[in-house]
Amino acid sequence: MRRMFRRAPERTGIMKNALSIVIALVLIFVFASCKQAADGQAPVGASPAPAAASEPAAALPNPVVEVEGSTDFAGLGFVITPHQQADDVRYSIIGGAVAQIVFMLDGQSFTYRAAQTADDISGVYETFDALPQSLDLQGPDFDVSVLVRTIGGGSRGALAEWGYEGVRYSFYTPDETDFDRLTDVLLPILYVDLPFAACCG
């Protein structure tokens, strides 16, 4: 007896091949999408995220505004003045609160600041010498002690700081100086800026 074998239709094989191709394409697409997500890329067709807004200029730290003279500091609640013989005098207000005068005298640069604060306003970040010196000033109804600290023995300048009626002051030079030379420049300024000041020490 002869057995009869029926040949399977060719279209079944074709369908299997087509199905395999479709599955392969789906897997490729899925893997590609996962890779884009891992790389931080937006999927195809997705809308790009909006760019972050730029920081407004008003938020920048310590904006410096140039002013015409000492009288422009009156709105801060105090007034400071430069040395009477100063050259190249520049006036400014830092952050709407710190009065600043930068000037030259006898070839040296000086920065004079003041603000109604208890914080350090000098902007000087140096290693000071171990032994500061003080200059004591007296006037009717007040006493002021000016602390002077040199940097590198005075070879890299000095900083003087004091306070009066809730206002903090700083006076700095980056040029070579010492206690006597710095206070010689500072005293004529204090005689104007502190009421009826007289040196007692």
C-alpha cells in the first residue's frame, strides 16, 4: 500500500517569515526607544522640554552702582567722605546697601566702605598678622575703637575696621603700609565722618 503525503501550502511558510520580520522590527523599535530614554533623549515625536528661564539681572549678587558723590549715600542713613587730598575718587553703592569710595593718595590705593550691618563688609579675604593694633577716638557722647590689622607685616597692605551707631566701617589698602601710615591717612577722614572726633591714643 502506498502512502500519500500532502505537501503543505507554501503560503504558511511565507506567513511565518513575515511574522518573524514584524516581531524583529517591533523589538528593534522597543530597544531603540529604551536607549534614547537612557541617553536622556526625547522619544521620536515628543515635544522638546521648554528651556529654563534665564536668571534676571536683578538676582545677580552685589550689583555695583556708580554715584556722583558722598551726598548720594545719604539715603543709606549715613555719609562717608574721601581724604581731602585724594585723587581719582570713585563713588559707588554695592547691593543697594554698602557705600564705597575708592581713591588714590600719594600713589597708594584705598577702599573705604560703610553699611548699616554687623557683618564684614570689607571684601578682604587675607591672612592677617597675629597682633592687631587699635586707635581709640573720643568725642562728646561717644567712644570709637579702630582695629588695624596688617597683612604680611604690612608688605601686602592693611585693613582698619570700626563701628558707630549701628554702621560698620572698613578702610583698606593693598599697598605696603603700617599702622602709623594707615592711620595718618585715615584720621583726617574720621575727623569729618565722626562728629567732633578727637584722637586720645
